[in-house]
Amino acid sequence: MDAFLDKLVGWLWGPAMLVLVLGLGAYFTIRSGFWQFRYFGHSFKYVWGNLTRKRGEGSGILTSFEAFCVATSGAIGVGNIGGVASAIAIGGVGAVFWMWVTGLVGLMTKMVEVALAVHYRQEFENGDTYGGPTYYLDKGWHGQLGLPFWKPLAAIFGVGILSSWVLTMQTFTVSESISTTFGVSHSMAAAGVGIFMYAVILGGISRIGRFSSYIVPFMAAFYIIGGLFIIITNIGQLPAAVSLIFAHAFQPMAAVGGFAGATFMMAIRMGVARGVYSNEAGWGSAPMAHATSKVDHPIKQGMWGIFEVFLDTIVVCTITALVIVMTGAYDTGLAGASLTLNAFEEGIGYWGVVLVTIGVVLFGFTTLTGWYAYYETILLHGFGRESAFAKFILGVLKYGYPVPGVALVFYANWVGMPTGTVWLFADITVAIPVYVNLIALIPLCPKFFELLRHYNATVLGKEPVTDQIQSTNLFWAPGQPFKSY
């Protein structure tokens, strides 16, 4: 099975995917005039100034900060701990470089998809708003441009997103960490995680938003401080670690210790795949959370997307990667969360293991609850808000949500499936919606740049306010009836 899965993942994350992820991100970056870098300070200032805002600036379910926390809880998760570690274990330390590249161009990709999700979102009579890739396929791809095949694309995207419910890495990695650290059964730990999840998800999106707004800042700071402590106390090894990452970004890495070696293409593939898995730029998942935000301009919410990728990849993933490389743990033959646990133990002893375990539990649990909101969005759009079938399937989702993750752990333990193989399943579930989402963004680029010009002119004062800019509609066809596919 391993050989077949590896071949399938190699095909899905082959040259076509690399061109889409890196090429489209580079196009957005260049076409926007490197907006995410030139105005990073402005974006950070806007985000920082709205961290404690209790009220939104428009219609929606959540404040911008709560929507950001739901999206970040979905992004900052086991990908930052187990995903980075597995990328290094399979692709070598050079994979970290390609993860950075994916994150830097992903800053703009995330801004584009978030802004379009807010622009094309659907507002209901009670003020609730829903949006995401299926909505901008419906209203932008089909409704505005008249392009065909939007329904099959939306269906494929929905199936791809929902497949991550069945083949989720969150429960597996959380329970793996608990089992390794505290010596309890992997399966029993998974069952405990499943039971605990019900306390949050039964409250719906609003409770998920409140829960995430409390937990996300704490969990990020908790993990970052621990990682920085190891890096600072071993600062003399930092130049060598960074040099090693750059050296193997473009050349194969030979086998050493327990590391089996990696080719150049494997480094790129793992860096890009796990980079997208971690920061979700281009995946199309986070825009579904951001579309619920109470915001009066799509670009404003797009700036939260920039900050999200920066925090996820440039900060958290980098800390994980540097700890693994600087401690020399990358050649132990371990993978996933076990590798990160080993690296933190090398850095600060047993309490390092406890620190990572707590981080994995918080990261994984908030990811699980955050993704529940995405599944709900997909199902509501797919089957209609008031249909009997939609209510039935949402009931199945709500009360059966933890079951597939727990079942995957039981099955993997029963057949003796290694952690690396389980992560290959994760790569497959990511690839399908990424293809659809990035293809959907291509013909909608002009609308994003129209919104960006409007923001540049009316807020930043960097462009003249022309008649065309003044006539820009910030939100698509407000008041039009909802149509399900």
C-alpha cells in the first residue's frame, strides 16, 4: 500500500500542482506590485488594531477577529508540528526552504481567496453570511462570467473537503502525542479526544468562534515561547542550521543516521504539500470562515489572511523546523509528532515533551473544531439551508463528527500502519480541493484586483479615485435569492 499511496501522492503533487501553487501565488504577488510585502506594516497595524474589537463593521456571524481565530484554529494545527516534521523526515531539511517559499507567495494567495469569499458571500434574512469556493464558483464563475462546469467543480471541491473529515490527521496526531508522552493507549487517547470535542461543536459556528478566540492566542504563544527558548539557548547552531536548509533546497540529501535520504523533487513536493497543509493558502478552507466576518470591505478581511499565513508558516512552522534541525533530531528516523517530541526533548528535556504534547492537543483540537464550520458551510450550500436532507446530514455531522478520526486511529493501530503512511492520506485529501480552488481563482483575478484598486484608492490613497473605482461593488448582488446546487 505504501508504494501505491506514494505514487499517487507524487502524481497529485507533481509539476502541475507546483505550477499552480507557486506560479499562481507568484502571479498574484507580481500583479499586485508585491502588495503583501509593501503593505505588510499596514496589514499588521490593521489586524493589531482590531484584535479586541467587540463589534463588526457589517453583516455577518462573527467579528473579524473571531473569524480569523476560526480560520487560524483550522490552519495552526498538527501541520505545524507533525506536518513540518514529516516533511523533513521524508523530503530532508531542504523541504523547509520550499515551505518558506510556499508561505511567502501564499500570503497573497490567501488574501485573494479570502477577499473573493467575502465579496461573493451569501447574506441571509437574519444577517448571517456564508461563503467560500463553492460560492464564488456559483456567483462569480457561473453567475458573473457565465462559465460552464461550475457545479461539477463545486461538487469535487466539496467531496475533497469532506474527505478530510474521514481521513483527518488531527485526532491521530493528538492521540499519538498523548500516548507517547504519558504512556496511555493510542486508541484510548483518541477516544478521549473524540468525547471532548462534543462540548464545543454542538454549539455550532458561534460557539466555535468564541472558543477559538480564547484558545488560539494562548496556544500560539505557548508553543512559540517554548520553541524560541530552544533556539536562543542554542543560538550558535542557528547559522549552520539555516545554511543546511538552503544547501539542500536544490540538491539531494544523502542518507544519514536514521534518515533514508531524499531527492530534489521530494524536497519540493514535501515542502509545498505540507506548506499548504499547514497554512491552507490555496486550499479554499479558510475563506469559508472569513466569509462569516462582520466587515465592510473584502480587502480588510484579506489582510487577516496575510497575517494568518505569516503567523502559521513564517513564525510557527519555522520555529518547529529550526528546533528539529538545530537539535539534530532530523536523522533519528522518526516522523510526525514523534520527531518534534524528540527534538523538544533534546532541547529542554522531559518538559519539552510535555510542552509539545500540550501544544499538539490545543492545536489539533482547535483545528478539529474549526473545520467543523467548513463542513457545515459546504453542506448548507450544497443541499440548501432549509431542505430536509440538509438538516439530516448536518445532524449526522454534528453527532458523528469525531467518529471517523477515532476510527482511523483504531484502524491504523490494528493493521500497524506507520505514521508516514497516514500522512500520505492527508496529502491526498488536500490535493483535490486545492486543484479546484486555484483553478476557480484564475478567471476571478480581475475582480480581486478591482477590489484591491478600490482599497488602494479610497483607504490608502495610493491611486486616484476614478469613476470606475467609485462604481466598484464591494459585495456581489446583495439581496439576490439563494440558490443551492
